Amino acid sequence: MSSSNFLRCYSGTLMSIDHFSRDGTLTFQFTDPRITDDAHLQRVFEQLTKQLNKTEEKQVILDFSQVEFMASSMLGKLVQVSKKCKEFRVKLKLCAITPEIFEVFKITKLNKVFDIQPDEKTARKSFNKRGFFG
């Protein structure tokens, strides 16, 4: 049920992102506490985009539960992923963002662009919520 993709940069530093599919939802979990290196970040998002290109799921969760700090360049990459998800008509949710990182989302107003949920379980359930008339 679970598979991992590990990306190694030339300096030997390991940056990884795990992904698994369950109940029609593809979940990516960032497994590094600090996402700071732009080269690593680019490789992770290339892998994420590659997986989005071949998935059949129409719901995607990006889980930040293990991330304590991330570079501001991550925000641009997230916008790119959001655009890719819209292109494929895939619903995207982010979850488990620390209060400190969430402040950056608020300052940049990206908290209004992304659907951010408190945890993976809540994000998963929120895909099934319907509006007042639905």
C-alpha cells in the first residue's frame, strides 16, 4: 500500500517524500523537518509532478506533519503543484502545517488559495463534505 521515493542530491544529503494511495486519494508526505535547499526542492517537486502525471486519483493531499521549517521558495512550488492539479482536475488539500509556517501562508494570503486542513485524516474526510444544497 505504501511506497517511498528517495531523492539524493550530489552532496549526499537525503531528501525524501513518501506517497501512498488509499480510497481514491493520493497522499504525499514530506519527511524532512527542514525544506531549505532549492535543488532538493526542485527534485522533490519533479518527482511529485511525475507521480501526478501517472495517477488515476482525483484527490491529492500534501502532508507537512514532519516539516518544521521550509524555505519561501517552497510557496512557489506549491503554487505550481496547485496549477498542475487544476490542469488534471484533481482536488488538492494541504495538511498538518505548523503554526509558524501557517503564518507565512497568511502573510502571503496563500491560506486563501489552498485548502489547509489540520491533519491528514481531516483532509481526507473533507473531500467528501458537501455544501448546503449538495
